[in-house]
Amino acid sequence: MTNALFNDNRVKLGVMAFNCSHGSTVTTADGVWTMTWEENLDLARMVDAAGLEALLPVGRWKGYGGETNFNNRTFETLTWAAAMAAITHYSTIFATVHAPLIHPVAAAKMAVTIDHVSAGRFALNLVAGWFKNEFDMFGHALAPHDQRYEYAAEWLSLVKKLWSADAEFDFDGAFFKGKGLWSEPKPLQSPRPPIMNAGSSATGHAFSARHADMNFAMLRQQTADSDRAQIARLKGMAADLGRTSQCWIHVYVVCRETEKEARDYLHHYVVEKGDDQAVANMIDIFGTQSATLSDDVLEAFKFHFKAGFGGYPLVGTAEQIVAGIERLSDLGVDGLLISWVDYLNECRQWIDQVLPLMEQAGLRKAFPG
Ligand SMILES: Cc1cc2nc3c(=O)[nH]c(=O)nc-3n(C[C@H](O)[C@H](O)[C@H](O)COP(=O)(O)O)c2cc1C
């Protein structure tokens, strides 16, 4: 079976962040995601049965404070992915791995284990790290920004070698050294499981272009033309290296019978019930420890951070949402990773109301099941 990430649907879909309390919504509104294992199972089964392409966990070790202590409760993503792999049949199961926090020899083997449990449906979302407070828990200093990506590149080259080498080898890198390295079995997927990266600085983009099959982009959302140019630049950088890179983005979704209802609910959970302190902490950390967004863009992004961790809004009726997806597809977006306030009910609604309209619009084929 080809990994679902490479099927021929024009717009691929996944659900993200449901391994974390509050998912991606920084709000005290009723019905937010408390995050239990039972809910994770129910949601994963629903998504998988509907033929969505991806389940993606956020790699998070500590909350952001504030009233919500957003993302304070999280399931670790490799063990989460192994369990998800065992109860699903179609969707690609990601794990999000911080390169500096898991040794590549261990990570390569964990990834292969999940690839076998899932019969070849594993994918790796490799992140370089940016949240100092969680690195402090490991006694790790967060390396200078660009060095994080040199480290991640060497980490990945060692993992790929472990996935492919048919004889023991020694490794003598700048960051890793080892003798008689070996890993069996190999991944089921050939040549290897897909790799995603969410680097969004210039260095992060260069890393994605060289090493990843998909960039998980943070669109700046200033104008459609600038978003189009951002995606074209990302794909162009990969093409210059003879590679193909998909562009995936995070979308936060509010779908209601009328546009007014959707906008009112968005206003309720973001403006009336948003946790400003958690977002202030997030922006402070993200602004100073990553090199992604300038201060003025970060300020404008406060709303998007509260509404959906900096994602892109899809708000309105099912028809309006599908029109919005067509616009994103025209910009060059290949895949959407979705979050909602109330994952179980709103995902069911997406499957019942939005998915059929996407099929009618030619954005996706019906899933045979
Ligand atoms: C949509 C999206 C999802 C991300 N998910 C994670 C995550 O799960 N864990 C994490 O530590 N960082 C995550 N990041 C942060 C990125 O890996 C990256 O560090 C950040 O975008 C800053 O870019 P830079 O490292 O190129 O400066 C995410 C970023 C984006 C845009």
C-alpha cells in the first residue's frame, strides 16, 4: 500500500494536536478538549474510517501557563503513535520527535517498530526544538538557532543510515559518534517513512527543502499573494535540489449552519474566553526562541494563536469552508491538518457535511472504505 500522504487527492486532510489538553485552542470555553485516552481512540477511529490521510500529535513536554495551562497534559508521541497504529487501518500515523531529546539510534528503532505495527503507515515529524522551558527539563541547553538545524540534519542522516545500511557501520559526526551501528528490521516503507518538518525560519525552510517530504508551513496570512509566494518559494527551494516537497498547513475550523453563528462562536471562544496569559507566554517564548515571525506579525497573530495555535482560519458554513479550501489549494497547499474546539462532535460534522462537498468540488475522491 502506498502511504496515504502520496495518494492523488488534491487536498489531503489530517487531524492534529489531539494528544494534548486543549488541542490547539487556547480558551476556557465549555467543551474544550480535556484529552483522555478514550477520546483519542474514538477520534482516531472516526478519522481513519473516513479515509483522512493523517493523524498528527504535537510534541510537547510542558504547558504554557495561564488559566488554561494550555497543553499541560500530553501523551508522548512515539508511544501514542504505536498504539494508534494498532487500532487504525488507513491513515498515516505521525510521531513528532525533538531531535535533541531522543537519540537517533533509539528513535530509528522506535520509528521502525511503529512502521511495522502500522503495516507501513508511519511518518516522522522532525522538530528541532524552540521551547526552552521543556529543554530545561532534560538539562539540555537550547542550541543557537541555526545550529539546531545542523544537529537535526546529522540526526536525520544517522537515522536514515540505520534504516538502510545492510552492514554495521561506525559514525563519526560533529554531534554523534558510535561504533558498530546496526538496526534490524528495516522499515516496511521503501525507501523510508515520509518526513515532515515545521521549520518556519529561513534556516528551517532550507532544512525542510533538503530533508523533508513535506513542510508544515506557518502562512503569514498577510495577503493571498504573499502566502502564494511563500509556498512557491518553499517548493522552489526543494525543486532546486531535485526534490519534491508538499506544503501542509494547520487550519482551525468553526463550521456552523450560518456564517453568523460560526463568527459568533469564534468570537466567544477567542475573545470572550481566550486565555491571554497563556498566549502572551507562548508569543514571548516563540518570539525570542525561534526566528520565525517579526514582532508586528506576532502581535497580529495573537488572535490566530488563541483560535488555533497560529493556524489558518476556516470559519463559516460548510459551503464557505469548501470555498476556502479551494482558495488554499490554488495557493499551492497540499494538505490541511485540522483542529477544533470540540474534536469529537466537530470532526463528525466535518465528515458528514464538509467531506461530501469537497468530493463534489473535485478536491477529493470518495473513500472506498
Ligand atoms: C504547524 C506547526 C506545528 C508545530 N509543531 C511543533 C511541535 O509539535 N513541537 C515543537 O516543539 N515544535 C513544533 N513546531 C515548531 C517548529 O518545529 C519550529 O521550531 C518553529 O516553527 C520555529 O521555526 P524555526 O525553528 O525555523 O525557527 C511547529 C510549528 C508549526 C508551524
